[in-house]
Amino acid sequence: MAIEDYQIDLGEEKTYTIFAFTENKVGLLNRITIIFTRRHINIESITVSESEVKNVYRYTIIIKTTFAQVEKLVKQIAKQVDVLRASFYPEEETVFQEIAMYKIPMSSMINGSQVEGIVRDSNARILTVDTNYIIIEKTGHSNETRALFEKLAPFGILQFTRSGRIAITKHMKDLSTYLREQEEAYL
């Protein structure tokens, strides 16, 4: 389903995923985040990684705003010199995950079977076992990582961190095809 297939309420705030494909240039992250700052829009999550195309990087930016506002933001991002392509999708048009890590004291393992049961039931895994602590990893949506946090809290969480959202679109057009089409258009 494409964005144009959705009923769009220009005033309704929704969660959107913005993708920006860029060259790896110093200062670009700052220039992109300033676009949001100027409009007083909070970035819920931002992740930058390599993409499927060599030397092209993918910014995945999650925001809650209106359709009209996200449309303006993406146009501004696309105007940046080092941005090759910028687009946005409503949450339902992406597949996404986050990763969370929890460090709990080894002393909580006195009730080891209970902690192991929570980890197993949450589809998490134990990454590290040390004499002083255990590190647990959970991949999922933020509500799932938060639920595991709540279950582990009584055992004493020493440290907790959660990554930004990573996402890919459900539609089939890939970046290489888009870049090739752009190149052919300018020839």
C-alpha cells in the first residue's frame, strides 16, 4: 500500500519514519537535526547506518507529527546537498525493531529460575554472565522492551539502554533502482 492509498488527516499527529539516504559527510547529521529544531519537532529516535548501496548511509528518523509537517520536513531534508533521497512512511508501512540491553546483579540469580523464566518468556537472551552481573538482550518493539524492563525491575536493574528504531519499508522499490533512475534522468 502506498502513502497515497491512505486517508490522510492533515491535522492528526501520527508516528512517521523518515528515511534519508546520504553520502557520509561531516556535519550532515547536524544540518539534518537543525531542520527539526527550527520547527520545534522532537526526534523520537534517530539511527544512522550503512545502507545496501556501498558508500550510501541510511538515516532512520522517527517523529510524531502531522502529515503536512512531515511532508515539509522531508522536502527540507531532500534539499541538503549530500542527501541522495529522502522519504517518509506512516508506521504501518514499515517493519521495525529496537534492541534493549539490561544489566542486573548476579545476586538476583538467587532466584535464577525465575529470572531465566522471564528471559525465556520474553524471547530475550542472556549475552554475558559475570561473577557480579548478567547482561540480557531483547529485540522487539518499544512496548516489549519496556515490559521486560518492568518484569526485571524487582531484581534490580543496574543499567539499561535501548537503541533507536531501525526500520525498512514494506514496498518493493529498492535504493539502487531509485539511484539508477535518478542518474538516467540527468543524462
